[in-house]
Amino acid sequence: MSLLPEPPRQNPVTSTARSNNVGLLLVNLGTPDAPTTAAVRRYLKEFLSDTRVVEIPSLLWWPILNGIILNTRPRQSAKKYASVWMPEGSPLKVHTDRQARLLSEHLAATLSVPVQVAPAMRYGNPSIDATLAELKAAGCDRILVLPMYPQYASSTTGAVFDVVADRIKRSRNLPELRLVRGFHDDAGYVGALAASIREHWDQHGRGDRLVMSFHGLPRYTVERGDPYFDECQATARHLADALGLAADQWQITFQSRFGRTEWLQPYTSVTLAELARQGVGRIDIACPGFPADCLETLEEIGMEAREDFIAAGGRELRVIPCLNERPDWIAALASLARRHLGDWVASR
């Protein structure tokens, strides 16, 4: 007779048997829940408290963040968010939700195994933690995490993986996980960018210079090992080649500088002013690092940068929309997902 206790009987509701359901977590940076001072303060506190984002010792950063920044910046930022807020909500969340739905439809039409696509935000709602819990509750025991950051950085993709890892540490029955590190040189991604710029030129004519503006990072992040700067440069070169541009027809810049430390250069604002002073009258500007329009593209570039360029003597600054819901981008995103899903799925 066995001395081991008889294992408890499992019922269909609590069974730990594999279901072989596949989930895809589509993650973007984040957004406040509303264009209000209170909502922006909550969002900024979560965002700027992440040690991946601000690599300053907590004893030094905490009083600056809570004593100065969170008492001044939320009101200013709320006004900016209000200027671009859509009827459905924050532009970043609206576009990310739409991308997730279209990606789900595309995968459903091309794969024999259903894939549940769920959008999430690294900061704000819906959170990565809550969305992973929802995928688990839906029976997904194979999950692909796809951050919407083409170029890898510790403060973006790395921060997403941190939350996923924290979730794993608190889980007993772990799902199989695959993580997409980046796609800065993906042919479909670059091709969709090139097509969007060509279409803009066909509709509006071609400017004197194409500026490719990427989100900036403190210079020390690259010195500490981030490949972000090199990957932005590679994306820009691939895009210029796809468009057949000569070296003097395009320029890479970095935007969204914050604080007093040196950031990646050349700065977008400084470059635009200098081009205006040089007599470059019409500039087309694209933001390849942002797959979806957001505050940084709609307000910072579409409003502030345009005003600064005109004030410096430029005639026209035309902002090329982000990829958003373009069919060629959704197809490229689906192709990227299929490659990383690999043997979890099969094409029809």
C-alpha cells in the first residue's frame, strides 16, 4: 500500500492541464487616463519612479520628483494632452487598441491556431500585470510579448521585461514566454515607413529636407551600453536607402529632451532652428521610432516644433503621420509576430 496521500481530484475549472492557447501582449509606453492634472500626476509618478527611466540614486531623485516635478509639470502636461485628446481617449491608447484589433483580425485570417491579442501599457492602464492575468484567465499558456519599440533601450523594452519578470516571480504555473527585443531593421517596418513618406510626398509635394526625429535619451545610457543610438542610426539609413535619398537630403535628430543632463544629439529643436536660419524653407518631418501617434508626435512636433521652425524663419514644417493603422504596417506587424510565434502556430 502506498504511503503517499492520494492526490486531490481536479475539476475542469481548476485543472492545470495545458490548454495550448496562444496570447500576444502588445505593449506601448503609456498614457494618463484623462487630460487632467490629477491623472497626469499619477501617470508621471509611476513613469518617473522607474529606475530604468531615471538612473539617479533614489535619495537624490525622490525629493526632486515629489517636491518639484510632480508639483509643477502635471498642470503643464495636462494642457498639452488636452490639445491632442481624441473623443475616444488618449491618441496613443486609441491607436494601440486599434492596432491590436487589426493585428488580431490579420492573424485570425492567416493562422490555423487562434491568437488572443491584448493591448497593454507599461505605465498607466491597462497595465501589463493586469493584462497578463487576463490572458492567463483566458487559458493562454503560451504568450508572446511584443513591445512597440522598434529600437531597443533599457528604459523602454527593458522596462517592459521587468514587469513581465515580476509577474513570473509571483506565479506558480508559468506560461511559456517569448519576448521580442526590437525590430529596428525589419524589412516590413522600414517598408511601411518608406511607403507612408512616399504617399505624403505624392499628396503634398516634397520638402527641401526630410528630418527623422527619434525620442531622445540621456547620453549616459549609450555610454553604459544601450544600443539605442546605433539602432536609430541604422533605421534612418535603411529608410533613406529605401527612399533613394542622398546624404544631404535627410537628417536624423532626437527630441523630448528633459532636465539639464546632456542627451543624444543632434537635438530636434536646435536642428530645425538652424535649418531655418540656413534658408531651408520647407521641411518634412517623420518620427520612425513611434509606431503610433502620441503626445510627442502630435503636440511636441506637430505644434511646438512647427511654431519654433516658423519663428526661426522657416516657411513650412509638415509632419508625416506615424504608421498607426496603415494596412502595410499591420501586415508587417503580423509578419513580425508570426516569426516570433514560430512553432506555436501554423499558417493556413
